[in-house]
Amino acid sequence: MDFDPRQIVALLAAGFVVAVGVLSYTAAYLIGRGHGRRLAEREHEAARRQGGEDRLQVVEEAVQQISRSLTRLTDAQRVLLLAHQQERAARPTAPGEQLAAGLSPRRPRLPGADTPA
């Protein structure tokens, strides 16, 4: 088996071309895989951060809604208290006026009446 040096050089060149092709494909694959993984991690981190901001926004809206409800409740109680005070002010105060209005008169409290026997 005689080998011509040109054949050996051609065979080695073809082997190097195949080896360089395989190695460059492998390097490109590994680089792309690492880049994809980093990109996925960044997206996951951004989504997690956004999810936290969304949760914070939901909590802030709930606190604001509770605050508005408490304000409405306080205003309603204030109006009810004012109406009750006005109704009490319009009631007759003298026992004779209370009987004429159909209300039972208040009995005066005696000192010591609240003590047990």
C-alpha cells in the first residue's frame, strides 16, 4: 500500500475540516444553551419581581378600599349621631311635657339607690 503524500495531506485536511466543524457546532450549541438559560433566568426573575409588584399593588388597593369604607362608615355614624342628638334636643324635658307627649317621665335618682341592700 503505497500512499501518496498528497492523499495523506488531503485526508488530514478533510479530517481537520470535519473536526473543526464538529467543534464549532459544539461550541455554538454550548454558547447558545448558556445564553438561553441566562435569558430564561432573567425572564423568570423579571416575572417574579413583577409578580411581587402586582401583589403589592393588590394589597395597596385593598388598604385604600378599606380606608374608603371606614370613611363612609364614620360619616354615616356621624350623621346618625347628629340626627339622634337633634331628636333628643327636640324632646320635651319637663315631666309634665313628657306626659303630654305620651312619654314616661324620668324618675329622679336618689342618692344611694344604686347600692345593694
